[in-house]
Amino acid sequence: MEIVHLLRKVTVEFGLRQAEFAARHGMHSTDVRALICLLDAERAGTDATAGWLGAQLGLNSAGTTSVIDRLERLGHLERTRDPRDRRRVLLSVTPRAVELGRSFFGPLIDDTVAVLREFDESETAAVRRFLSAAHQAVTIVP
Amino acid sequence: MEIVHLLRKVTVEFGLRQAEFAARHGMHSTDVRALICLLDAERAGTDATAGWLGAQLGLNSAGTTSVIDRLERLGHLERTRDPRDRRRVLLSVTPRAVELGRSFFGPLIDDTVAVLREFDESETAAVRRFLSAAHQAVTIVP
DNA sequence: CGATATTATCTCGCTGAGCGAGATAATATC
DNA sequence: GATATTATCTCGCTCAGCGAGATAATATCG
């Protein structure tokens, strides 16, 4: 119960940092979330189209175009028409955006990973099990 | 590292549920966050004023008034002038809002607590230590 | 005690994120 | 080749949140 509140605090603070980071770089929370989605897609090897991004963010097509326009204007993003299906627009993050993402997540990740390094097998397993359960509880139709 | 991604997924999904809940009840994410703050204050026995709420949400006074107006209009909130300092406006959540909060957080909390019940001492301790560390990492100057 | 400063909240007008509706262009189907 | 479908973009609008300043209550100081 107290642990649940702790988890909630973490999510709240994380949201605040994200908003703060967005403001500091002339973006909005949505833009940051978009970048995260794109970086995830990049890492997973999926190709990210405008429609896909909109679905991830829960925006309609007009709103999606706005996000992409803003990120493109800031130089975090490039549009490329897909040569295989020329209706589609492929989105690729620029090195600048990658760097920005690292500057944001890097320290947070490092600090957190550092703690985990001092955990033994059964302890990390417990953390993993807990977070999986929480994820399950919070995710709709798993 | 994989655990960090898991934690991030939890925060993302949690945000989505929150937005979904807001939409379902004719509110915005900010309104839900406001309700959470007010319920927290209630539980902690702090009295919540308009200014305090605005600070919690990172809104200016105009925006804060809007949030309060919306929540009042929906019957989730009541304004009372503080009799001790009649410049201040005290905010109190209605039973309806409490019920709404419970209907949202209740199941999530229950599911998560249920998992924890099957953890032994050292495992819950590990989870607590991890979340504290994550909270520390994500919180600015604690 | 009255004049002035400070604090808490609200009002007004504006900017811009995101929406609905529909336009445009490329591809798939018959 | 005509038509349907899919992916994205454009236009006009609504409303959350901002800056500036009004209002009202309290605190301070001569």
C-alpha cells in the first residue's frame, strides 16, 4: 500500500521532469512523448509513419501533422516519403534528437541502474515481478 | 536496464489510463491530477487553497481558477472562504469525487497490492528500495 | 488609527494544441 | 480504366492555459 503510493509518486515526478524538459527545449509534453515513441521504434527496428505515431499518441491526423511539423521545425525529425508506398511518410529522428533524449533519460537511467547493480538475483527478480504486475494492472486488455 | 524500461512503461500506461478516465468523465488530465492532489491533501490533513493547488499543478492563477471552476461545475469540488483569512479559498472534494477516485484507483491498487501480499520480507524491501531510488533519481533536489 | 504594502483570487483578452470535416494524392480492387 | 481504400495534409473552430491587471482582504508602519 505504501509501496503503491511510492510508485505513484515516481510516475508523477517523472511526468513533471518530462514537462520541465519539454519547456526547457521549446516543446510540449506531447512532443517529448512523440520523440520517445520514435526512439523506441528506431531501437525496435519498426518503421515509424505519421499515422503510426498519431495512434501511439492518441491524436487525430490533424493533431499528428502539427506534432510532426513542430518537431521538424525544431530539427528533431525528418520526413521521408516511403519509396515502396508513396502515400506513407516515414519519420526519422535526427542525431540531435537522439542526443537530447540521452541528455534527459541518461542520468535518470544511470542512477537507477546503479542501484540495481547492488541487488542480488532474488531481489532484482522481485522488482521485475512487481513491475510486471503493476504494468499488467495498469494496462488495458493485456 | 530492462527493469528501467519496464518502469517507464508503467508510467506511460498509467498516464494513458488517467487521460482515458478523464475523458470518460468529461474532464481533462489536469483536472484528474487536481483531484489527486486534493485527495492527497485531505488524507494528509493539510488544507488545500486555490493557490496551493495551482502550485502543485504548475499553473498560474488564471489557469488555476479555470480548473477549480470546471471541477466545481462538475460537482467534484466546493469552494469555501477561509473564515480565518477571508482572502483564501479552501477547496474540499465532494463525496462524489472521492467515489470517482476510488473507482479509478481502487482496482489498480488492489491488483498491485495483491501481488505484494505474496512477497516475503526481503522481496518487499527490495521493491521499496528500488522505488525509493527511482523516486530519488527522478525528483529534483529532494 | 489611517495610508500603504502585501497576499490570494479572479477577470479579460490572447495564443496555440488538438479536434472534426473534408481535400488531396497514392495504391488496391474490380 | 473507373472506383474504393488508405495515408496524410489543410482549414476553421474550441477551449486550456498564459500574461497583465483588477479586486478584496489582511499586515505593517508612521
